Amino acid sequence: MKILLVEDSAVDRQQIGAYLKEWNLDFVAVEDGAEAWNLLQKPDAPTLVLVDWVLPGLDGIQLCQRIRTLGANGTYVYAVMLTAKDRNQHLLTAMAAGADDYLAKPVDPSELKARLLVAKRILDLQQSLRFAASHDFLTKLLNRAEILASLKRELSRSEREEKPVSILMADLDHFKKINDSLGHAAGDAVLRDVAERLKADLRSYDLVGRYGGEEFLIILPNCGLSVATRRADEIRCLVCKDAVVTTFATVPLTVSIGVTAAGGTQNPTIEDLLQQADEALYIAKKNGRNRVQTFCGNHRPCSCLPSVSG
């Protein structure tokens, strides 16, 4: 939990900052609402704000109102209003503006610490709920809805920045046989292991999600078709390198992958890209499985880039 202290009084800022430092809390202190708002819009922004009511320029009420607009992007910031104003008279005003809590000044350290503990519990719960809503329960990868939403964002970025984006549609070979012969518990163990292998081979800004039962969708930003094909084969090799050890049996694995890309003169829709990747995946399965097949237009698997097989 990172804390943002917004306080124009140097005395109060120093005193509250001393409490936070004594409790080994991660915080940053600023003097006005405008600077605080700039910080809150950056990546890895603070998730808890201690904000004074009276500030130069953008005051605490206005800052709380702006903070609530951040929730539209799935980010919740917990706001505690600090003020010497009469509690009964102004409590509802602060809450209506979007404050989560209210603390009278001068700040009592025990009361401040109690408020921070409550805030941490609520923020931890919010984070758990966001994760559950966007991730697959079994594999902990992005779920179908979230990986498709991510694809939409990356396609928009690709068009805006005129950079390529590639997608990989990966499907485990003969997965039904695992469920039929060893049971669904063994199949679940295999899916969890494969998910870990997929995450281990991706860059920090690549994305992977569970698209269907044993099917995974991987998004590679700033990656053209030829590089994506090479990376797909590296993923194929990683998946099939070692068998998965379950309590039921040791299970050898292979995977087939269809690859396609957008960017440059190619600006397909999400539906187009998914169809292309699926067609390439179908060809990879048809040609023997455990291989990578590319797609590069004309509604057919790519002939200029060869398929890669194990």
C-alpha cells in the first residue's frame, strides 16, 4: 500500500510524515492538489490518499471528486479527508465528494494508525475482487473476457503508434485423453503447470489468458509475424520439454500454435485476428500437431513463412 499525503502546512506535513515513517509505510508528500492529481494518474500510483480539505488551487473536495473518476478504469483509491473543520457540519460534504473516511486535525497518531489499518483491509479486498473478476480461477491467467479486452486495447495501441502486434492461439494436443484416462484432477494439474510455463517465457508487457478449456491466447505487443513465429516455437519447445508430474501419472505434453499479426498495412478487427489464428491452429493440428503455423493474409495459412514442428 503506497500512501500519498497532500498537505500544504509544512508543520502538519512533517508531523504526519514522521508517523508514517515511524510505521515503515511507503509514502510520498506533496503540497497541493494539482501535484497530487498528476501523481495519481501515473502508473503505480498511490492507492491511499491522506488529503487536507483546504489546499491552494485544487482543494481536497475537488481532488476527491477527481479521484472517484479513476474508478472507471478499475483502480480504487481510498481517500481520507484531513481537516480542522467541524466534523458534524462537514462530514457529509466530504463523503458526498468521494472521501472514504474523515480525520480531524490535529491528527492523533493512534486514530490515524487505526484508519490506515481499516484502509489496508479494504484495499486488499478490492484487489482480491479485481483479480477474481479478471483471472481464471484454475490457472490464474487472465480469463477470456479480460484477454479479449486486452487484445482490443493492444490493437488500438498498434494502430495509434503504427507498431505491430501478434497473437498466438495455443491448444494442448490430445488433452481430452488426459481427462478421459486420468480424470479431471490430473487435467487440472496439467493446465496449472502449462500456465506457469507460458508465463515464464513472456516479456513483462506480453499478455496470456485462458481462452477456452485447454486453449490459450497470447498477445505479443511490438512484435511482427516472423519474430512471433520464432517465439511461438520457443513456447512450444518449453511446453513439451518436460512431462508434467501429477499424483496420478507423469504426463508428456505437446502443443499446437497458430500465429497471426496486425500492423503496418494490416489493420484487422479482433474477430478477423481470432479467425486467422484459429485457422492457422487448425492447419497445425491437421498437419500432425506439435507445430507452429503462421497466417499472413488472403484467408489462408502463410506460405511465405514455413510452419515449425517438433
